[in-house]
Amino acid sequence: MRAEEIRGLSDGDLTGRIAEMEREQFNLRFKGGTQPLEDPLRLRALRKDIARLKTVATERKLGIERAARVQFVDLLLLHTEFVKV
């Protein structure tokens, strides 16, 4: 799931998707403990999708807008270039 798709979701949909994916992740972990998984990489994809969903939820909670995110990323890039030198 792409970040732009996630940002298009309403708050209720976002919360529902997080719960749905966490439930699926739990079920896959439980199943993986008792038998081999058909698609073990699905756990990795779920973990990353959950992280993306939670990131967008946190951004909304804090009121971070796209311009602020871009400015923050630019600031981080400048800092890392400065530290490397």
C-alpha cells in the first residue's frame, strides 16, 4: 500500500485498516508457529504497511502537513551531509 493511497483514507478507515492488518499479522505469526507459511514474505509486507499506516495516523494527530514533512526531510538531508564531511 502506497503512502499516497493511505493519505486518501479517512481517519476511521485508517484505524480500521490498522486493526485489520494487525489481526492478519497475528494470525500469520500464530500459523507460522505451527506450520510452514505459504508466503512468509507477507509478514514483512504487513509489518511495513502497518508502519506506513501508523506514520500517517501520527502525522494527522500531530497536524503535520506535506510542506512540513518535506522541510523536515530536507533538514535531515542537510544534517547528514554535514555530519559525513
